[in-house]
Amino acid sequence: MHASTHIGQSTSQSAEQRVAAYDWGALGADLNAYGCAVIDKLLSPLECADIATLYPHEEHFRSHIIMARHGFGKGEYRYFKYPLPGLIGGLRTALYPHLATVANGWNERMGIDQRYPPAHQAYLGLCHAAGQQRPTPLLLQYKAGDFNCLHQDLYGDLAFPIQVAVLLSEPGRDFTGGEFVLTEQRPRMQSRAEVVPLHQGDAVAFAVHNRPVQGTKGNYRVNLRHGVSRIRSGHRHTVGIIFHDAR
């Protein structure tokens, strides 16, 4: 049986059910306070293994990026093509409305007029009308010595302000090092770093670009970047769920 069969059979309904079971009030509070929130055990170990084993099968992907060629770090990743594997597409659809609530609150606090529609399909319609039609969910692969430079995943004029990464490998067993790192550049202040510990199947939702922070004189805007520290041994796979499409 091909590895994709398991995840292709996972329905969007089961993705919606598992996503709805989380405490989104608490996750939203973490996103507001820290710019990131950990969604524990979003994927099972079997699902993690199934997704990771897709990596060498080119028929699932639209492009293959060798990071060192572009100055992005060391490592590689592949962008999925449409239709997405069932579970990844289902999670993208199911996570979006919860994150859109937080994103709309952020835009209101930052004085940005744009509001995100409640359904992901409606938001993708806006992306496609703006010429952003290529899917952005991706599968990343790192080996010893690899790392991902601090960056932002912006692919056009439209960018949904929160994205999700799911760790498919188990730290300490499959790899060492390779921590997820988020940095926050604050106006006229030194930058703040957040290292997010994850286990296999855990997801982190985090700010793509900007988020509001409450200061003494109201809200101010901070600029975020994310990356992965050096892999010291083994192999690390991650799936990234980005909600805007690319040009």
C-alpha cells in the first residue's frame, strides 16, 4: 500500500472534529501573548510517518527547493500540488476559521482594514483572484548540519497572518538539535527570541509577519521571523500549513 493511502482516506470531517476539540480560547490567548501557540498531538505517530514518507514521491509536489542555492539555510523542501493529501487539506480547512478569528482581532488592533472571511475556501478565492493560485503547504527535510534561516513566508500581496508547522519526527530519537525559533523585532527595542519545544505530532501556530502588542500608549506592531536551529544528528521532517496561496 502506498503511504499516501492512509492520509488520503482521512476525511475533512475528522480533521474538523479533531481541531474543534482544542481549547481555542487558550490557544488564541497564547497567540496574542507570545505570537505562537502549541497545538499538542495534532497528528498521530502513524500519520506523521505517512506524511514524511511522501517526500521522495515527486507526484505529490509542484516544486523542490534546495535551501543552500537560495541562501535560505541548509536543507530542502517540496511544495505540495493540488489536490493536497486528504489530511493536510482537511487540516488547512479546519484550522483556518479558528485562526481567522485571531487574525481579524490583530488587524483591528493594528488599524488594518482587511478582515478574513470565516471559510478558507472564500479566502482562497481572494488569493486566486489576486493571481496567487499555487498551493503553499510544504514538506521540509533536514539532516545533520542543516538549518533554516530566519524568514517570513510571504508569496504575494495577500498573506494570511498566521501559519502552522507540524513536527513529524521525534526529538531525541529521530534527531537532535533542530529547535523551532521565533524572533520578534520590536520598534526601538532589542529583538526577543522564543524557542518552541515540540514533540512528534505537535503543531505550532505562529505569526507570519506582524502582530500587535499592547504597550503603555496602545497597540504597536512587531515584526516576526521564524527558523530552525542547526540539526546536530539524525533527520527531521516537518509539514508546513500556510493559508495563502502563492503567485
